[in-house]
Amino acid sequence: MTITVKVGLAIAAVGLAAGMAGGAAAADLNGGWARGSIKDGPVAHVAPAGRCYFRGDVGYSWSRDPSVKWPVVNGVFGGDADLDGFVGANELTYSYAGDSVSDTSLENGWFGGFGAGCGSGSRGLRGEVMFNVHEDRKLQGTPLTYDPGPSVGDPVPAAPTPIDDPLHTSIKTYTLMLNLYHDLGKWGQVTPYVGAGVGIAYNIMSDVYFTDNPALVNRIAGDRDISLAWSLMAGLGYQVSNNAILDIGYRYLDMGKATSERHDNAGFINPRVRVEDITAHEFKVGLRYHFGSDCCSAPVAYAPMK
């Protein structure tokens, strides 16, 4: 997915969340989510939480299989044309095999974070800045078989034996997100919400190594990349006290891409390993501690009259 498409999706998601606020607020005859409509009756509950808050989260991330690319160029021996029993320069060519990596798999993992935000009161909108750390997740896949072929002057080789050479590395991610939420109304102490976010992801790839291929014994150095990140969210908040709200939510998160360096531990230059579309489905549990006054909420909640 290109950066342009990702930016468009993120902006569209944020715009959708903001647009829903206007229509939903108009449908409330009393003009406020916490107040209820004119046909509702008051019921006792805890006092409305303040507009601004700090929060902390912990969650689990189910990674989707990313797209991985690693170009492979193989040496091809065309046969002993001069029948001297050795590989000549005119008998050796090079062929680009492709860059696809199949059977990719990125490990699931835990994440945690903290942030702060503020709400708009009766409109049900709130914005926040959130920092998250995703633990190191193992990545593996199967690139096209790399076979450098014989060197000039080597004896004529026997027929090659097909081999696999699985690729291995890991990725750790830090994200800094600007999130916009729309609280959909309050039912007792429960407030469902939807949201969207956009920000940056800092992806750290560890060294890349291969197994089962004697031609790939060196490690390619990992690298660090900053990518566009975006998310879509839904969940609910449960007000457990005047200041504390338990937040349980789902998030779809796109963390962009990660790449390796080109040099390996023996000093040779290699094609970069590229990992694109690092995405995950995530569930999180957090606590929001609210402070300040909520000037736009009444001191009572409302429930439908019998």
C-alpha cells in the first residue's frame, strides 16, 4: 500500500469520526450526550469525569503476515563449451530470479503505552496523544533460492541440489499517535466510542540471517525506519469512580515498513530486505484518570422513563 493511499485512509477515518459527532449531537433533543433527551428521567450515578485525562494501556497484538521482498541474482553455468573441465568466463552468466518472499509470518506480541487527552464536553469529541511500545516480534519467510554458481576457474560443477534458505529477523516498533475519538453517548456508567488515529512508527529490524543454505552464512545488518502509521479504533469506557474510567478497546494498526542495511558481517554488499505493510489487530485494556471540571455535563445521568 502506497504512502499516498495510507494518508488518504487515515484522513478519511479521522474525518468520518468527526463528522459523526455533528449528526449525533443534533439528534439529542437536549443538546448533550450526558444530559439525555427531554423524555428521560434522572437516575443516580457517579459525578461526570473531568474533560482532560492521563491514560495507560496494555494489550496484545495479532500480527498480519507482511509483504517481504529480497532480490535474488543467481550465477548460471552454461556448460563446458571448450571441454577443458573448468569454468570459463564466457561460460558463466547471471540471472535475476525475482524478489518475492513466500510463507511470511510475523509473531504476535504484547504492547503497552501511555498518553494524555482532552474532550469537548457535549459534542462527544476528544483528542489525545498516545505513545506505544510493541515488543520484539520474530519474522520469517522463504525467499527464492540463492545460488551464486561456480567461480571462474573452478572445476565443472555437478548438477546442483535444490535447497531452501528460510529468512529470519525480528522487528520492534514504537508508535506516536494523534487520536480522535467520538463518544457515542452514555448509558449508565458505560460510554461506547469509535476513533481514528494518525502518526509515526519507528521500526527497528534486527540482523537478517538465513538457514539451510551454505551460500548464505553471513548476517545482513538490520536498520531503523520511520514510517507513517494510522489506526481505526472502537471500544467502551466504564466509569468506575468520579475520576477513573476503565477503557476496553480494539484497534487496527498499520505500522508502515522496515528495511535492513546492505552490508553483512563479512563486509559484503547485499540487496536490502524490505518488509512492508506491518499491520495488526489489537485488543487493549487501559485506565483513564480524568481531572478538571466537566462544565457541559449535568451532575446526573438519565435513563428512559418507564
